[in-house]
Amino acid sequence: MKKLIVSIILCAPLVQSISFQQGYKIGDTVSNFTLKNVDNKMVSLSDYNTHHGVILIFDCNTCPYSNAYNERIIALNNLYKPKGFPVVTVNSNDPKISPGDSFDEMVSRAKNKKYSFPYLFDETQKVGHAFGATNTPHTFVLKREGKNFVVAYIGAIDNNPRDADAVGKKYVEQAVGALLNEEEVQIKETKAIGCSIKYR
């Protein structure tokens, strides 16, 4: 725990608010994209057009905040994939700036953690820019409307990036739960805390 806290403190200068950045906003329709998964297969957002929605998380290997959320992201997928809201993670970091986020390192991370969800490499960084993603982790809950996906929530996974046992508000769970019950999402946007995405 002490090691995690020290790592987070070292990462603190990179912490940013993701609210009000350029990119998709609440209610926007998301354009389809296709990226390479760690199994070398191509995955498109349109592959999920029979699901209720997608929990899209911009993530990486190297950020201590991402590492602190790793088990929680796995748990989200285990909880909501059977209900039609799977997790899809995207790494937009430039590996020339952050070598630990290369595709090979992504493959190793997914294998070691036994990911049951896609971990996609945004090599051109076009997807990260389109969403206005600035942090890892940075979450977008997308609800399906017909063949389109619409942004229903943007921000943090919950309100405690340091300690999963001390979480008081589970923003993503609240958003997805509301959507599954065909209710209005009450908290649509929060600040995501994490390391800055390493754009070129």
C-alpha cells in the first residue's frame, strides 16, 4: 500500500480533470472505430450492436492509478458483461514516450491478468483524441440506441482512486444500473483522476 501511495504521489503532477475537454460530450453519438486487440484480432465498436451498451475505459500498463483500478475494471466486466454491458479498454499512450505501454507489453499485461475483455491499441491515437480522453483511467459509458452508441456518462470509475475498500460512490455502476433499468443517469459527469495520456 505504501508503494502504491508513493507511486501515486510521483504521478500527481500528471493528474488532470477530464471535464469540459474537446471530444465527445454527454448525448453525443460516437463514431465507429476499429482497433487491434491483444489477441491480434481487430475489434470494432459496431461489434457490440446487439448489446445494451459498452463501458469504454482508456487505460494503460504504466500508470499507478490504472494499476490501482485494475482489479476493479476486471470486476466491472465480470458484473456487467453478462447483463449486456461489457468492458472494452483502450491504450492510447505513445510507446515511444512510454515504452512500458507498447503493444507487446499490453499483450503481456492482458495475459498475466487474464483479461476477459478487449485491450485495444490506439496506435494512431485517433480514438483517444475523438473521445477527448486525457487520463488513465478515463471512462465513457455508452448506451446503444438502435445501431448507434450514445455517451451517457463520462469520468471516474468511482470516488476513491487509492483504496477500493474505501469507495463511497460507484459512478460507473450507478450509471450502468440506471441504464439497465431504463432510468435517467443521475450523475452524468465527474472528474477522472489519473496520469495524462502520452500523446505525440
